[in-house]
Amino acid sequence: MSDCKTNNCAKNPNQGISCMVKNCVYHDGEKNCMTKEISVGPHHANSSADTICATFKAKE
């Protein structure tokens, strides 16, 4: 995957994560996240709309 420019990339998609954020360096162009793990935040949320993927990095 050419857009993944960090050492945190997995060789295979993380099958437990479905991602539609195509401008992330970890996105494989389909619906898969290629990072080894994700971090979700913030610390307090009342709904899924209040959460974010803290692992997100924009493609250049």
C-alpha cells in the first residue's frame, strides 16, 4: 500500500475495522484499515457521533 508511510502499517487489512475515510493514509482504497491498531477518542462520549479515530492521518 503506497500511501501508508509509517511503521504502524499491517501487511493485511484489519478485518475487525470497517473504514470509509478514504483520505487517511491507513485506508486501502476499499473499506479496510491497514493500521495494526487504532485509538478512538475523545475520553468522554455520549454517542458514536462524539467519537473520532485518533489514529487518522491525512494523505498528502
